[in-house]
Amino acid sequence: MKEACGVVGIVATGRDVSYLCYDALYALQHRGQESAGMATFADEMITVVKDNGLVSHVFSDTALRALGGSMVIGHTRYSTSGSANWTAAQPVYRSAGRSGFALAHNGNLTNTPALAEAAGISVSSMLSDSDLVAELLGHEVEAGASLSEALGRVLGRAEGAFSMVVLEAGAVHAVRDPHGFRPLCLGRLGTEDAPEGWVIASESPALDVVGAAFVREIEPGEMISVTFEGVTSTRLLAPAPGAERLCVFEFVYFARPDAYLLGHQVHTARRRMGEALAVQSPVAADLVMGVPDSGVPAAEGYAKASGIPFGYGLVKNRYIGRTFIAPTPNQRAAGVRRKLNPLRENIAGQRLVVVDDSIVRGTTTRALVGMLRDAGAAEVHLRISSPPFAWPCYYGIDTPNRDELLAATHSPEQMREYIGCDSLDFITLANLRGAIGLGEECCDACLTGNYPAPTPVALGGAGRW
Ligand code: SF4
């Protein structure tokens, strides 16, 4: 699985907002490494800088200084919809209105063909679902609507996941879909009595890094509009039945451990997942180790609850930037070796409990277990901090088709045999919810098949078009 974009929006008079946005995007780099971009408003003009690559590659000091302005939006991208090349990098710009507008999106729309068809647009002419939303907004604005009105009309017809920031002359708007699949929060620069600016970001660590205080999460269906006069909140979209459905994998895997989501710290939730797994699925072993990064806090929790020593068994190469597409099992196995290397002296002769966050196709897990055995592990007992991943995600995460998901085509015992471990168990949904401290507020469609919003079934596949 791959993360699916991070977004930032900042309004702050007298501050170098492009530099603040750079720091915030840097804190969200884990959400997308394919491309990065920024749009600022200054001198009645919107300027966009974007390119393929990591945040540190895309923005030079010269570019950040040139961007200027007091309003900015930013984006880090992993493509779940449309092209992965430069032209689909975000923010997306349209020239409609006083100075045009720019848009950055985290999520995935599930009814793009219907949206395009209704507007007489050829879906194949659009670079991504974000490009289509920008085109539809542009039509509305050219027909006389304000950008806020256009957002209400266009996103009112959109289905799926969207946490979006939009920059126009004199305002930054932030909108979250009625289910709140992807996170989005608001922070404040300065004090409550004397605010100096406002920051919107996918995850709270992006607020911390620019010195902004966390104010609150943006509600599902809410639009926050920030101008130089302050912040206003509008109920743009009716809340979905059953309301909030934040992606449960934000807790399991995607979000930073220091992020707070719905008031719960991600690291704490991961540690508790491990504790629950130790009670649910004990085993006699010498060492508990986690698969970096998100498996490590869960492994610490397993060790604490089981009394088995915690240790490190894998070293991760942190300098792998753009993710390689590895279409064959052999290439995926090579990808595992490129990323992880065993600590042989910690592993040799040991009965290992290995805690990982998920199994999707199973090819990387199988390669990982083979690597640990080659390093001399006496036994490998795999414990997974999410239930079996048996359904594709249509809400902004890049997953394979159902027939490529190991849990959709194999029984638990067949999965264990394929992976080659001595024992295998997955946390139950009840224990996962208990560890997070949330229940129905989280989407778990890829674990249960209970999709809270329409899926693009007519398209087949995993939400691509
Ligand atoms: S289907 Fe799974 S990955 Fe997708 S939003 Fe729901 S919980 Fe997250």
C-alpha cells in the first residue's frame, strides 16, 4: 500500500509563508514522494511551483524566496488516480476568476466518469480526479459563482474521499468529504487572543513543525475559509449517514506516530495494538521485533504485554525516495532487500515474534520471512496489527485488485504456508478498535467489505480510470 498525498494551507501576514509551507510539507513527506508543489498568492497573482521528486529536491531557496506572498497551499503526491508524471503534480491551477485558483487534494473520487459526463467533459482529457474537480470549479466560476459557491456545487456531486485545500485571491479554503476519510486539521500561529496566522494540514505534526498550536480537526463536510480577517466555518456538505469514517489505516500505517487523529495519538494506538496481539495470540519466543517503521511500536507493545524481550532485527534504509513500481514477485523481493537488511547477530538461533502492520499481496512478507530465515532465525512467528486485508480501497489508498490480495484468495493456513512462517495471526477488528479507542468512527472497508460510500464498481479494478 502507498500513502495518498499530504496537503497544507497557510495564511499569515508578514511571515515567509513559502518557507513555513516547505517545513510543513517536509513533515508530510511520508504521505507522498512522487511530486511536491506549492501555490502562493501575491501581487494579485497566483504562482505555482511543482515538480517530480521529494520536497527538498523540488524547492530551492531561490524558488521559495520568489514565491513570496502571505497565502500558500502545498501538496506532496502519491498518485492513486490518473497519471504519475509531472503534468499531474499538484497544486492544479485554473485561470477562472479574479486571479485564478489553485487546488491540492488528498483522496480519491469514486464517480469521476459520471461527474465528467454530466459536464460534457471527456474523462480521458483529464490528468486526474483533482484536475477534473478544478475544471468543474472553473466552469462554475466562469458562469458567475464565487469559488465557495462552486466548491459547494461541485463537491456536492462528488463521491469518495477528499481532503482539499484551494487558494484564490485573498482566501484559502479547506474542505473535507462528508465521511472524513482522510485527516485534515486546523492550527493557529500566535496566541488565542492575538492570532498571527492560520495553518491547515493533513496531520498535526505539520502544525508542530511551523510552531502552530493545534486548534481542531476540520469536520466531515465542513469548509473552513481563511482570509486576512480570520477564519469562518461553513457546513458545505451534509454529513453522511453514520457520519465520520476516518481511514483506520491512518492509525495502523499511514500517519506519523506523533500525529493526533480524533484526539488519539497514533503511536499510543500502535503500541496498544501490539499489547492486544500479545494477549490474543501468545507464543513461546526469545525476541520480539517490529518491521520498521509502523511495526516497531506494536512490537514494543507485544513485548511489554508478553514479557518477551524487545529487540531490533532489521535495519531500514531511510534514503529511498521515489517508490519503485515492482510488478513481479522477484522485483518485489529485491525491493525488500533494498529497503531492509537483517541484524544477523540479533536474529541467529532466535525464536522470533515479528510484528508487521499489514499483508497485502504477501510477496514482500514472504521475502521478509525468507530473509530472516537466511539470517539464521530458528522460528518466525508473524503477528499482524491489522485484520486480513481482503478488499480493495477506493478512498485514496493505492491497493491491488481483489484477486491480488492474499487474504481474498487464501485461508489463514494457506497464507501461512505461502509466507513460510511458523505461525501467523492477525489482530481482530474488535481488538484493533479497542487499541485505537474508536469504533464506528473509522472506515474498515478493506477489512470487512462494508464500504461506507459508493465504489466505482462499474470501472472494476482499484478505483483507477
Ligand atoms: S478502505 Fe481501508 S484503506 Fe481505504 S479508507 Fe477504508 S480503511 Fe482506509
